[in-house]
Amino acid sequence: MGLLTQSWVGFSEFSCVYIEGGKTRERIIDGALPRTLRTKSMDRKENTFPLRLGDIPPEVKDRITNVISHYSVGLVILDRQDNLLHAGSGTFVLAGGRHAILTAGHVIDGVKDNYLGLALTDYEHKFILERFCLEFKSAPRGKTESVGPDLGLIYINGPKISTIKEMRSFFNLDSYVPLIGKEVDIPKMGLWMVFGFPKELYNIASHPIELVGTVYFATDHNYFERNGYDYFDFDFRSPHPGRIPPSLAGMSGGGVWHARVLYDPSTEKVHIPQDSDWLTLLGVNFYESPISDGGRDLRAHGPKSIYVKLLEVA
């Protein structure tokens, strides 16, 4: 198997978002997400501020990208013919106290009969998880690709967990289960990020083989529920040609994240809150739509699908 490396880039769209603000940097107007998760009916209020994503300071975007990257992983498989193939994306999580990778169900289908390789660092490396140290749990798969359900967990067993923990962190799903509940409130403010390793940016001809992890800053999305599962549709129609690859294949299994950011009108600066739960995992990508109006939609399962439906079967 060839050596792997990874790199990270961040993209942003120049769209309007609403973020929390106040007279002081410490004032949080609408409660802390996810402690209250009470923003289902929250529209723009007098103490929220509309800003373009392009106005968010680079250092804020960089910190968000760095934190997301520490939970995230590019997945490759080594098949029976020793071919190295792009498998998708994932997020390191703790589920039921066990170490796992949250990803899409169809990504798991491609991994089950092969060795799993993880892209973990920006230097040359080879990290393989053999089949005997993996367990797979998926939500019951639907018959329609665009609807799913299409999400699951790859449990990791054995001593290699220690090596992963030296380079990555595991997002604790268990700690958020009591906060999510059966009725999920979706934030109307803050920043949304969609992560993945697009196959279009996968350079199998390079030495070492490079996977490029990408954090897309998004604003326009539609949220809906169907048959007990919930979904996000993100609009990937970029006004900046070349910033989004023609195909989003490989994004499957990557996380959808939400960040609370604050605006201090006295200094006209945007910053990240001091508390530890400013960034929350709220979804997992699984489907890209056909091209329409010059772009695509990326569909992801939402928090109810992860924290309620998936963990019930996991």
C-alpha cells in the first residue's frame, strides 16, 4: 500500500449570516448551544447581527477548521488486488463509551470486506486497520438513495486506538444525547460547516497519495424530517468558480458542524466564545444531488438521526 498524507483547506461563501452579539464580549444573548438547544423558532432579533461570511476574520475560520480537522478523518480501502481506493470521510466519535468512526452507511458497505486505511497526518504515513479489529453498526438502510437512512458507526477495537488518540480527538456523542431529546431545535444563528475529503481532490498519482480535507462554510440550508429521521440540504452553488469541485463524491460520511460565534459591537470584532461547547456535531453527509442551476445540493442526516435513531441501534 502506498503512503498517505493529508492537507486541509477552508472555503467560504459571501452570504449573510446572523450571529449573537451584545455590549460586552461575554454577553450571550440567546443561550448556549447545545445546553439549551431552544432555537427552533428563533428568527432575527434586535441583538443579533447580520454579517457576510466574508467578514468573519480569517483567524476565526482557521480555528474552526483546525478544531474540526482534529475530529475528522479521510478513509481509504485496500482491496484484494492491493488497489488503494478512496472510500469517503468520517468523524472520530465516542458512542456508548466506545471509540468509533461516524460515517455514511454506504461508506461502511465499501469498507466491510477490505482493509481500512486512515489519513491522519500531513506527513507520510501508513495506518491500516485490519478487519478483525473493526465492528460495523448501521441504521436500517432505505431503498431510495437520496432519502436513506444512510449512516452508521465503525467501531475500533485493539491497541491502535491509542495511536489514533495521539493524533486525533473523539467527539463524545454520549454527552449530547440528554441535550438533544426527541424534539430537536435547529440553530438559526451562527456558522455552519460541512466537512469532507472530496474525491475530485484525491491525488492518487502523487507520492505519497494525498487526500485534501475540506471545510466548507455554508449558510443556505433546508431542514426537514421524514419517517423519524432528519435531514439538511446544503446549497453548493458557488458564486466563485473553481472553489467547489464539480462532484462532491467523497464528502459522504463527513460531519456537519455548527459553531456559535459572538460579535462585539464596541470593537466591531467577531470572536469564539470562551466556553467549551461552542462547536457541535449536528450531521453526517450522505448524498449529492444531480447538477441543477449550475450546482448541487449536499444532503446530510441531522442530529435526531445521529443522537436518537442511530444510537438506538448502536
